[in-house]
Amino acid sequence: MLENSLSEDTAGYDRFMTLYARKIAGGVSAIVGSVALWSFLSALGLSEMLGTALLLWS
């Protein structure tokens, strides 16, 4: 009986950590994507101020 209770996720820790890991991955992806988009807009000759405003707006 003790072995069964140790293998179950009664507190929801596994589910919480999975959700937390997905949120961290999503945040990092958003930052990397924003930097890539800003670099692309900068390479097209868009001013820094306008490019930053577009990224903050989206």
C-alpha cells in the first residue's frame, strides 16, 4: 500500500511542473522570436523607435 501511494501524484506536482516548464519555454520562445523579428525589421531599414513600438504593440 505504501508503494502505491508513493507512485501516485496526489498533490499534482507532476502536472504543475509540466505546466510550469511549458510556460518557461513559451516565454523564452517569445523573447527569442521578438529579438529575431526586431533584427529583421532593423535589417529592412526601419527606424529603431518604430521597430520597438511595433514589437511592444504586438
